[in-house]
Amino acid sequence: MLPISELRGAIPYAITIGGMPWQEAYVLSVIGNFVPVIPILFLLDPVSRYLRRFTAFDRFFEWLFARTRRRGKLIERFEALGLILFVAVPLPITGAWTGCVAAFLFGVRRPLAIVSILAGILIAGAVVTLATTGIISFWGIH
């Protein structure tokens, strides 16, 4: 459930260090990655509006929103499909947390955002699981 690494860190850790079967690592990591999605989608607007009254938080949200807008061209152009692909890319800072921010910024309706982000999480989890188990060598882990 941690931002940045999300399931991209959880799956390799669970399988290689924790000795967890890949199926269990996948399912638990997908669930853990999805848990914060709905609260973030529903609370980002009111919380950011409230906190932006304070200079430090205003700077943070300005930075976060500008960075997400720059990286979110795919979402801006293709909406749901773009959001799925954005979340599915198994790299740090392209996961569900940032996908929630992008969905908010680009006005993706919440139900569509929830389904798109979940689809992206499922795809990313599959790619990371395959890479970690050695079926594909994405990071050189065998």
C-alpha cells in the first residue's frame, strides 16, 4: 500500500525474501495496492482544497499536480485506456497513487477511474510477478 513502490516492490519482496508462493504474493499485493484507491479518489479534492490554504501544502500540491500533468498526456488523450496503461507500467511513480491524482486532474469520472486503475494494477501485478518468477527477465531477477 506504500506509494512509489506499491506492488512493484511488494511482489518481488514477498516472493524472493518472504518465500511466499507467487499466487499469494500477487493476490495480496493487488489487494494492498487497491485499498487506498477509493479513499484517495474521494478525498483528494476536499483534502487538497483545505490544505492548500497553507503555504507548504500549497507548494507540495502545486508540484504534485504539475508533475502529474506532465506525465499524464496519455490519460488526457485516451482517458480510461490511458489511465489503465499509465497504472500498468511497472515503474515507480506510475502506479495507482499517481493514477488517482491523474484521474482527479484530468476529470476522469470516479467509477471509470476505479475500474481503470484496478485494471492497471492487475496488469502491473502480472508483469511484475512474471518478471520476479523468472518467466520474463524484466529486471534481471531469476
